[in-house]
Amino acid sequence: MKRALALPVLLAASLVVACTAPPASSTPTAEPHEEESVGLHLFREKGCAVCHGQNAQGSAIAPALPGHTADQVRRQVRSPRFQMPAFGPAQVSDEELDVIVAYIESLGPAMAGMEHMEPV
């Protein structure tokens, strides 16, 4: 008798879990307070840090990113000027780009010595 009850109870519990679980997503999701760390993770994972530095501080080959607007970042990622390669949706999805943009915006304004300089 116990075995006969176990199967329906197990099935009902499975349905409750399946119906209340968040949908699967290929893009990491985060609470607002976690978004910065997810953005930093994607910034590094997608290769941005290779040129712009591990914390977007800039390098000898690419500018620091604090102070850039969302529009500037999106435009440069999809249709870059100068030496930066383009990153299409196959490499960085729109959802991932939104998270990276939010991370860059969270860095605040450019600090002295970190301003974006266009090549001459």
C-alpha cells in the first residue's frame, strides 16, 4: 500500500517543482546586486578583458571603459571603429551584451588618466 501511494506523491512533487522552476536560459541571470559580478564574468569570458584589461581599466592596445555609455559600447561591439574586431550575436548574444553593458556602466565615470582617446 505504501508503494502505491509513493508514486502519485512523487509525481505530484515533480510537477510542482517543474512548474515553479524558472525557465532555462543560456544567459546567466542575476539579482540586481549580482549583476555586476555576472557582467564581469561575461566581460572576461567573451574576451573583452584580453584587450581592455581584467577590470576594464584599459591597456596599451585598448582604452579603459569606465565612462562609456550603453550606446557607445553596443555600437563598438557590433560595428567597431579602428582595430577592434566585431562581435556579432553568434559570439555575444544581445542578452549577454546587455549584461556586459550594465557592468561597464556600473564602473562609473572615467577616472583621470583613463579617458578614451581616439587614435590620431
